[in-house]
Amino acid sequence: MKFWVVSDEGLVGREMCDFLQREAVSFVGSNRHEVDILDEKGILAFFDKHKPTHIVNCAAVAIVDNCEAKDRERAFAVNAIGPQNLARLARIKGARLIHIGTDYVFDGREKRPYEEGDPVNPINEYGFSKLEGEKLLFKEYPEAVEVRTSSLYGLGKKGLIWYILQALQSEEIVQGITDQTSSPTNTKDLVEALFAVRDQSGIFHFANKGETSRFGLIEELFRLAKASEIELRCKKVVPIRQEESKRSAPRPVYSVLSSKKIAPYLRKEIRTWQEALADHFEAIAVIC
């Protein structure tokens, strides 16, 4: 068994490499400067050189507001055409392909956690590009596996939690959106789930247990930071609605994912988002 981690410098990619190293699983990583998933000849040459049995596609254009305008074309290329290219390669070479999806393929109108078979209807360009990636992936290689996840954060790269903490440390008043509810997910937990379904096919959902709004997430981080006596400038977290924010792309009001289908494949019980966040915060508190 040998893994190829595509985009090994990204948020999930770096976490995946760390996990594989701890598990003593052979792997090779690549970034887009070494091999671009839009270059079919390039990915074929890389595959033939390293001969992986499993490909984990962690590549994505994922800054949602940028996907709405200036990065729209690149988002479609990387999020849709890229997975198709990898799927074709994996099918021809007989390798397993693990792809990462998003909760943003849903429109947010449900009042219960989304399951894998629920209707998809993205409301922003990022979600649309990821949905096209799903379609092209499975059209090219029906035996591939995709894990949809949500609100990712981790140690590998600056992301959601890092930016919130920066705001708490630099601004007296921090705004938190109340009408955007999801399941914040630690990449440390996600990569274990990706590995667990490495030889499965179809779509799975994985997210940490429970749900919270962006406002609730910021409040919990505010509480953790104060308890750790980290110096904060923020005096108050203020609730706002999406329409009051300066973001260019709409987000689903409710995009909580049900992880019931994937749970039997996992080695341990899924942590709550509060437990996973506290674990992550402990790891980063020393550098705050």
C-alpha cells in the first residue's frame, strides 16, 4: 500500500501526510508546482514514477468569496476538471481514489443533518464547482470514494480558526454570523476518516458531532482563549446576519452533515466539535 497525497502543502494534505507517517504507511506527496492535476501527461508521469496504490486528492480552490468572482474559472478547473483527470488516471491504472467534497453542495433549506442521498443544489460558485467535480469524478470512475466535509480547520495552514483568533486578538468588537450553521471539523479527525474508507466506493459524509453557527464558534473560541489567559483585544462578540456581512458569496443557512453512514468504518467514536476544537486550541495556544 502506497499513498499519493495530492496538494501535500495544503490544510488537509499536510495533515494527511503526518497521519500516514504516524501509521508507518508509505506515501509520496506533491504540490501543484511539482505536478498540476490539470496536466494529464504530468500526473501520468508522476504516477508511473511512484506507482501508488491510493490517490488522495486534497487539491481545491476553496476561498469561497474568491470563487464567486476573480477565481471562478480556476475554481472550476481545479475543483471539477482536476478530479476528473485523477479519476481517469486511477481507473486506467487500477488505483484507489479518495476525493474530498463539501457541504456547500447543499442549499441549506433542510432542518436536519444532510445525508448522502439528499438532493444537491449549491447556492454559490464554490459549491457549484465542487458539485461538478463530484459528477465528473464518478462519471469517469464509479468506484472512487468521496468524503464530503464541512468548516475545516487544522494545523497544516492558516484557516478558519486562525483567522478568528487573529480577529479576537486585534479587534475590540468581532462579528459572528448567526444564520450559518454547520459542523466545524478538525482535519486531524477527517484524515482518519479518509484512511478508513480508502477501499470503499461512493459518497460518505464526515464531520465532528453537533452543530453551531459561526457566532457560536467564535464565542467558544473566545471562551477558550480567555480561559487560557491569551491576550485579547476583543471585548465583545456581536451577532449579525449574513446580509450584514461584507462577504460576496452566500452560504447555506444550514449545512450540518450526518456521519451515520461512515461511522461503522471508523476506529473510534466521532468527537464533538467542542472536543475537537479544544484539542486543536491546546495545540495552537503556545503560539498565540
